[in-house]
Amino acid sequence: VYNIVIVAARGEEAKAMVNKLNTDERSKEDKIEFVKTLACEIVGIPYLKINSGRRDTRAVFARWLVWDYQGTVLKISLEACGEVFGLDHTTVLHGMNQLKPENIRFLNGWRKYAYTKFWEAVD
């Protein structure tokens, strides 16, 4: 249900949907699915690619965004974050470390744009 609505949403409509999602008493699974869809849209990859085991740059960065959201907003354990994509907690820890505030300044190009747009959309 969310995938169809979110992909069609743009601008203020998307922000309103994010605000509703963050305030509603929805399950963490629904929030994670929404964030996965949002990350894919912003990074520019098909939804199926984020769930695959592929290690291409954009899919990996999209996973990092999802893990960062899970850790900071949803307060989910590293192990539980990894289970979303079938990966272990050390992989999640590495991804989260790449997006720590002191490392954000080293992002450039599409990564910096995607990171900024992602957090604008979910805040």
C-alpha cells in the first residue's frame, strides 16, 4: 500500500506523509518499508535492488541511509537492522559509521545530495 502512494508523492505532499507516518502509531515494519522506498527513490535505484545482496555503490548507500534512520530514529539494535537486509551487525555498524557527523563532510556529489534530501524528507 505505501509503495504506490509514496512513489507518487512529491514535495510538500511527501513531507506531509512522512509527518503522518512519524506521528501515527504504526508498526516499525511499516516505517522501515517506507524508509526503504524513500531511500531507493532518492538514490535512484529500483526497490528490488536495495533488498538484493548486490554491492553496487547506490544500493549500498541506500542501505546505509535506512540503517542510519533505524538506529537514530527507531532505536533498533544493530542485529535487527541487519536482519532487514539479511546482513550481519558488523556490516550495519560499518554503514552507520560512514554516516557519522564527522564523516558527512567527506560526502560529495550525489551522495551528499541524497543524504541531504533523505533527511529533509524524513524530518
